[in-house]
Amino acid sequence: MPFVSIRISGTATKDQKSAIVADVTESLVTRLGKNPAAVQIVIEEVSLENYGAGGQLIADRDAGAPASPREDAHADLSQ
């Protein structure tokens, strides 16, 4: 029984999530020969305030707040 867990940042509409479920299910049926009734999919929407990358929250990055190089784990500090 395939179990697929999908995390997305932000939100998606019910129609978008429905299409994702249909597409992923079809892919598992086509590529792995799985029974579509056995495919289970969970979509988790992660708030942009609960997700960070490059040393800052995505919500702050999208709002235009600059990341401090000292706070950015991937920043090149040699400059």
C-alpha cells in the first residue's frame, strides 16, 4: 500500500490539492502498477511563518526582509 506524504509551503486550493492527488495516484498506477484504491496521500500545508531557509523565515524573505549574512547558514563570509 503506497503512502505518499507531500509538504507544500503556503496554501493550495481544494481543487489544486485534488489535482495533485489525482496526478500522484495516476503516476503510481502507471509506473508501479499500484491499485489506485490502495494509494494514500497526505498533503500538509506549512505556514510560511513556520518554514525557514537560508537563515530566515520564508515569510520574512517574501516580505523583502534581508537576511543577515551571520544568520544565513549558506552565506559566504569570506567577502
